[in-house]
Amino acid sequence: DADALEARATLIYWRWLLGLAPDPRAGERLLDSAEADFRASVAASPAQASALTSLSHLLVNRGQVAEAQLTATEAYEKDPYLKAANTTIWRLFGTSLDLEDDVNAPRWCEEGQRRFPDDYRFAECQLKLFALKNYPPDIPKAWKLLDRYVELSPPEARDFRRLRGEMLVAIALVRAGSRDS
């Protein structure tokens, strides 16, 4: 049963995410087991987009960024209106950025911003785009994006997000050749 396999994979994967494995070898076995169950879930029901989304997260944690991107793309193609579509789009953006893909990173950031305009992550992704070599730094825009990022963040996280966002603006400043803001 695809749903049962996905549920078991999710529980096992959360054990790993929460650091509940007694040692590194046990942790690796948890990841192996969760990955096998996610893949079995998709094999049993190829439209199991939620299992693909979770599998893509697991693959990112294993350092298999390119495969994680392909898996997230497959999840999005199978169900672009999945309950966690914002997470899938965020993962597509993140893996594209990690792969220095200056075509798809802006594409997924824009898609996330279009579909989820009040999700702080898609204000953050606009700031992160300044790290791409072929993405032109726009300093006035970067400062405005920082304000939007902080505004959309949960109140308890705003101080942290402001500091994080200022580091992202610093990337734009460096890329623009500015020695001082």
C-alpha cells in the first residue's frame, strides 16, 4: 500500500531528522530504510507526489542535490497543487541555487513568489538570487527585499531573519563592488 509505505518512511525519516539513532551506523540504516520505503511507495503508486517531495528532502540531506532536484521536479509535475507545493517549489529553488543553475533558480523563485506571495521563503529566495554569478546585483531592490523578508517572517523570528537577510544583502553589495553599504 503506497500510503502505508509513505507513512512508515516518514516516521523512520523523522527519527533520523530528530537525531534519535543511537549511533551513525544506525542513522545510516534509518536513511536507507526511509529511502527504500519512499521509493517503494512511488513504485506502488507513481502519482504519490508527497512521497517524492519527502524523498527529495532526504536526498538533499544525503548530498545528492541533482537527484533531489529531479525528484522534486517529478513531484511538482505529478501534482503542482499538492498541499505542500510551497515546500516542493522551495526545494526546487534551493537545489537549483546549490547547483548554480541561473536559469531555474530564478524561475522557481518567481513561481513561488507568484503562487505564495505571503511566504517569507520566497522573499528570501529573491535575496539569495544575488549569489548567482549571472544575476545582476540591484542594491536598492535588495534593501527593499530585506524589509519584505522581515515583514513576512513570523514575529518571533524577525530579529534572526533581519540578521540573516543583511548577510544576503551583503552578497549583493560585494557582487556590486561596493566596499561599504
